[in-house]
Amino acid sequence: MGTRRKPEAVSPAVTFVTVPATDLFAGGGEMSALMRSTDWSKTKLGPVENWPRSLKTMLGVVLGSRFPMLLWWGPELLHLYNDAYRPILRDKHPASLAAPAAQVWAEIWDVAGPLAKSVQEGGPATWTEDLQLFISSGGMAEETYFTFSYSPVPGDDGAIGGLLNTVQETTAKVQGERQSRMLHDLSARAAEAKAEEDAYRIAAQTLSANTLDLPFVLFYLLDDSGEQARLVADGGWVDYEGAARAAHIPTAHGQAAVSWPLAEVVRTSRELVVEDLAARFGPLPAGRWSAGPDRAIILPLTRAGHSTPYALMVAGISPHRALDDRYLRFFQATAEQVMAVIAAARAYEAEKNRAEALLTKLTLANQDLESFSSSVSHDLRAPLRALDGFAGILEEDHAPELNEEARRKIKVIRDSVQRMTAILDALLALSRIGYQAVHKERFDTDAFVGRICQELTATAEGAKADVSIGALPPTWGDQALLHQVWVNLISNALKYSATRPRPRVQIDGFDAGEGTIFSIKDNGVGFDMRNINRLFIVFQRLHRSDEFSGTGVGLAVVKRIVEKHGGRVWAESAVDEGAAFFFSLPRSNGPAD
């Protein structure tokens, strides 16, 4: 264990006064009472009246303090301490009083001894923070943590007569922080669980990272009858296949307990401590400090509003910790966190199943819609083609007989037919997107968009536009569908900037977190942002039809395709200052198609 020293630490300033032996232990504390009743002549310190003045003075300071203090005196560092220090000794008290430090702390003297010796020999005071020590207590090596310092105490002759140990036990703090991190990690991973059994696996993985508090963990899921429990996840035991890791355990009422006594926990819905694991299962894997757990606790996992558990958590109890209230609350908090993760996974799974059922219904409905749209499209196109044909015949066959007004009316008819045909095509395309599968692949966006721009700028509308294309990152997506996105957005930019003296269109793309964002900006007429909510709705146009042609469907198609890829589309603009359209795409395979 590492230590560090604080150079500013110095020996406490002590003004020595003569303290009568009768007054030295006059305080009202338990340690003062014990010292008053002690026959000091039978200890290595000898009668109190022979004690050095410096010892009496320093002991008076220690006994009068409410902070844990230990005074080691003489070459053997004999123990003298106050009431606040006594709990640190565990069951070493009261035998530790006036006993040599190396004897009292034999199990940790390999760590504490060299620190004490360096100060005894004239070295600076020490400072050690959250030092892990295994103290013999109650028949076990207890995991403890301390922040402490050793300071020299001068004797009457000016030489170092003893050491003052000011100490604070930080066991609860260190263990609490460790356990809080584990519960936080478990909560953070909850979103990974897409099904109930995922939740058990993630819980086991997360909990098994904290073998200091949970030497092992097993999760048993009850069947629908409640008569069998199946092991669904475990952690902490590597390459162990013994009886303690049974794959199935009967839990029916009235059956004899086999392996873990799960039936008792199912019956009572209360946690149960299982003792003497070695006698029940034989040798178990050793833990982090080469000591296998000999106890475990079984906790029921229940749903809100239900008393009967649906699963059980078996958790090993550290062989280096007493199962006190604080440790028991940790197990209960862990079980509650696991139940929260499982509940979230169940909710996700249920929602997914509902979505899949809805998708099946929508697919069938969309298939009907496709059939309807195709039929309507065919039925409407026939008379439109006839209208266009008759108008063409009139225009060509009766040209000598037509005056300018007649020709203008025929053109109105043919233009109207073309607009209606375009609307039908757009509606058919929009209806197909809803059920069309997305076949994603990685492709070169630069070349892809470059070809589209060449095609569009070859038209009269785009011929005079200055189109600039930045470095575009590669894209994951369906090229056929994304072709419609790019064509619609670039066509709009060209159309709405065409009235400018120098129409400009700027196309860019950049990586952003887990995906890519593309932008198409123009210096056209723009639009009022108060109308932004209407922008991507079918047939909602922000400009008059006599100003700009269009069906009012293109941006709705863009939105549907981008969202089908798992991305989103948005826009920014100001009237007469141009518009900027943005859309994002996941870098790899996004949501299910």
C-alpha cells in the first residue's frame, strides 16, 4: 500500500506541566475509568507516580480529545488511547491497553511497523490516506481503511519518548464510494439491455467487477409455474462448474431443498443468508485476497405491486466483511437496481414487440396503399395522357386555324396536365417510401453528389448557378433513396436562387459524433422561419405557384427518406437571405428498416 508524507506535518507543540497521578485519569470517559482501575505496577509502564512528566501531559491531551488518538510510549510503543480510538481496536480491547504495538497489530505490523520506526529514529511525521489494512477481528481478517499520521512526542530528556497516532477510519467512505460507482455503472448500462435476459447478463457483468463486495453473483429466473428456477446469468466465478452453480433448481412448495434454498425465499419473499458454503457445496473458488466466501445472501426480485418473486439473486458475502446493517443495505440497493434494469429491458422488449406488430399491420396496409396508388395512378394517367394527346393534335393539326389566344389556352391545358402528372408521380413515390426496404451500403458521397450536380446544372434553371461542393465524407445509406434526397434539395436551391443576379449553392458535409451532417445552402429568396413547421408537410408550399413551380411533395419525400435511414432533416432561413437545409445520417447501420 502506498503512503505519502506531508512535509508540513510537525510534532505537536506541547507545554509540559506537572500532572498529579490522582488527577491524570479524572475524566469521565470509559478509558479514564479503565485506567483508574488498572494496576499499572503490573504493566511495562510501571507505577503512575514514576511516569515521565511528558507522558502524563500527552496522555492528558489524548484522554481529553474527542478525536481518535493513540499514544505509543517507550521503545516498545506501549498502547494508551482514548474513547474515540477504542472502536478501531475491535475485539483487541481491553487486552491492548499498555501492550506493545507489534503485539497488538501483529497482522499489519509489516506495514505500520516501518512507518513507526522511521519516526522513532528521528524521521519526519508521516501522513497516510485511505490505507487498506486487514485487521484481525471476530475471527476474520477485516477489510478496513484508515487515514492517519505518526508524530514524534518528546520525552523529558528531549529525545523521542513516544509517538502520537491521530487517526480516522475511512472504511465506510471507501467502501461506500466503491459501491456507489458499481450501482452507477449498472444504471448507466441499463440502456444496453434490449431483452430481459440481456438485463441479467449485463447485471452479472457489472456486479462481478466489484468482487471486493460481491465475490460472486448468480441470477435464477423462475418459470411460469414457479416450480423451477433456471440459471440465466452469473459472474465472479471463472471456470467453476460445481454444485453451487446448478443450472436448474426446483422451487416448488414441499420439495426438499436442493443446492441453494431458493424455495424458502420464493415462499417468504424475504432475503435469506446461507451459512457454511463449504459444507453445502464443497470447495469454492478463492476470492481476490485468496479467501473464498463462506456465506451468501439470496434476495428476491419482484415486480412493482407483486409480492411473489419472478427471479432470485444469489450474492456472495465478502469473507473480509461483517454482514452489518450497512452491508445488508448495499445488497438490498443492488437488488433494487437490478430490478430497475430488468423492468427497463422488459418495457423496451414490450415496446419493440408492439412496434413490430404495428409494422406488420402497416406493411400490409402499405401494400394495399401501393396497389391503390398504382391503380389510381394508372386510372388518372390515362385521361391525362388523352387530354395531352388531344391538345397536341389540336396544336399540330389545326395550327393554321388557331389564333394566339387559342394557342395560349392549349398551352395552359398541356402545362396543367404535366403538373398533374408530376403530382401523381410524387405521391406514388411518397407512398412507396413508407414500406420500401432500405439497403444500406457505404459509398463515395463526393462522386455521387458531383454526378447529380452535373445533371442538374445542365438544365436552364441551373446553368448560370455557381455550385461549390466541399469535401463530403463517405455515406452509409441506400443510394437510390438518397438520390431523391439530394436531387430534391439541390433542385430547390437552384430554383429559389435562380432569380438572383449571381445564384450560388454551397454543398458541405462533416463528421458529427456517431454520424454525418450534410448541408445545402443557397442565396435565394429564403422563407419566413415562422412557417418552418409547414415546410416538410405534403402540399404545404411557402411560395405562390405563379412564382415558383413545384408539387409541394418533394420536401416531404426528403424527410421520410432521411428518417427511414435513422437521421433527421431541418432548415434555417431568412426572407431574401437564402436558405440552408441540413440532414444527418448515421455513420453505419442505423435503425431497423
